[in-house]
Amino acid sequence: MRKRIIAVMMCMVLGLSAVSCGKKNDGGEESTPTPTSIETGTPTPETTPETTSTPEDQTTGDQTTGDQTTPVIDGTKYHSETYGFEITVPDDYVIYDEETSMNIIYQSMAALYQSVDEMIAAFDLVGIKYPFVSVTSKPVEQNASANIIVQLCPSSVLPGTLEDIIKQSLDSSSQQYISIGVTPTMGEPKLVSVDGKDICVADSSVYIDGDFAGTTYKDFTLYQKYLGFDSGSNRIIMNCTYYNEEEGKAIDEMINSIRILK
């Protein structure tokens, strides 16, 4: 039962994070993005991250604490020996470290947990982590900016084939879209080989012309690409949201940069 609940929660989180807004503060600088909830149809409460690290603050070299090696964020490149993968996001994206990413995730989960620490404790019970969230630095398009959410889960929590897991994500997102009155187009999961390793990929899109997630959109198409691959005893699930063909090509190039280290 617990495995089933966590699998559903994974799909919910990926679905809820379909729109990420990069807002400007009074000084003209971009603040930490706030995901918008699809499920409730209203923006989730903005919270001030307890500790926020901007890319300038993040290390570009390995740091070791005990037997844990801190993931390396070097511009648009992410490398983690601990999590067992490496990836280069598109040039205009900002990668947020794990601590900041958990605060971003909490903004879409605040109705379920009283604090970030409570949410992290619940995730730790079953080994769920969010290695990073990445958001484009380009100006937002109709209050939406392209984003990538990365989730790690033990294979024991998400059993089955990669195609099964990605299909569950597609089905969950589809149900959420339909529940708020929009009809998505969902592709079929397929395996592609990158650097000799299998990665499962599936595409979806939804056309929006009207009110959606608390915002009015005009003649707007939202695209999502779901990715899944195994790294040792873990499963890495990614949800990429973008809004035009150019961004889609950049995401495809990102997929080809993935290196599975375990």
C-alpha cells in the first residue's frame, strides 16, 4: 500500500509542477520560482526559502561530508556520484541546489505538510529526493517559464518497468488536466538509447485558451516531456515543461547529454 501511495504522490508532484513562474523583485532580480498548482487551480502560497543558494553561491568543485559527496553544479552542468548521473541543462537555465529545490517543491506541497522539514522527513522515510530544479532565465511567457524537475526514488518504491512508471505519470497528469477542464494529448512511452543506456521518454501537450491555474492564457500550448532511467538501485524521473519548438529541441539536446554513472 505504501508503495502505491508514493507512486501516486510522485505523479501528483510532477503534475502539480507543470507551470513555474519566475517573478521579479523590486530590485529587478529574479526570485526563486513559485510552482503553480494545477490540482487546486490557484497559485500555491509563496514561501521564503529557509536557505536559498543562487547559482553564484553554488560550488563548482566536489565537497565531501563524511561519506557523502556533494553534487557538483558547474553552470548548466550537474554531476552527482552519489545519485549516479550527470546532465547538462539548456544554456539559458539556472540549476538550483537540492536545499533550494526542496523549498521550491514545498511551495506546491504546503497544503500537505506544515513545514519543509516535515515534508523532507516524510520523503526520507521512503528515500524520495529532489536532486535539483532548473528554470529558464528567459523572460516568462504568459506568466509561465520553462522548467525541469528531477526526482529520485528507490527502485523498490517504484517497481515495474520504466515504461510503466512513465505511463503512470502520464495518466496522473492527464486526469488532473481533465479535472480542470482542459484536454491533453498524451504520447506513448518509448525507450531511447543514450550513451548505451536506456532512457524512457514520453511527450504530452495541452492547448489552453482561457483561465488555467489562476491565470488567463490566450492561444497557449504547454508541452511536457517525461523522462525516466535507472541508476544503480534508484530511479530518476524528470518532468520537463516548455512552451515552444525551440525549447523542445533544447530539451532533446539535454537528454542526449545524460550520462548514467552507476
